[in-house]
Amino acid sequence: MTDRHPGTQHLLGLFEYAHLPAHLQEISIPLRATALDMTEVLQDGPELTTGLRKLLEAKDCFVRQAVIDHRTTTAPTPEPAPNLATTECAAFKPMIHDDPNICFDCGLTRDAHEGVFTL
């Protein structure tokens, strides 16, 4: 492609994908192929440059979405924290030997057990 306009060569270089992980390469490869196909059938000019730039912008959007998809499908789902405020306990039973302000049955503080919450 050295016989092409420097702007065309520059834009085609931005369609490289070897540095990307495999799951992103599969997004980039068809768009690079389209860019190369267009340079095979069209001459250099402002519309080719604009088309390549817009195709590059689209490729970047598709790759970003693939990154987002990959993060959301591979990230472990955290276990929800237990809601101690809804733990049912008939009556406050102090932990005599450890902390008399903590309920032996549910682990709530005396104030939380009695419905008094302080920040």
C-alpha cells in the first residue's frame, strides 16, 4: 500500500489488530477487510479518507462494546451482603464474655437491635 496517499496509508494502519486479544480481533478483522476492500476499488480522495475514518470510528465503538461485554460476562458476581437489619431475633441476648453490646443470636448491636441507628 505504499503507492497510496499518506492519509490513506495512515488510516489503514489504524485497522491493525495483531496487538488485540483474540476476542477483540474477531471484531476488528472484518472491518479491516472492509477497509482494504474499499482501497482496492476506490481511488484516493477526500471521500475515501472520510469513509475510512468513519469506518475506523465504528470499529472503535464495536471494540469498546466487546470490551464492555467481556467485562460483564467474565466478572464474578459478588455475593450480596447479608442484611443484618432484617435478621429476626426474638430478644437481645448480650455476649457476656466478649462484648455485652452485641447480640449473641444475631450479631447486631444493642442500639440496632432496639431500632436506634446512629451514623
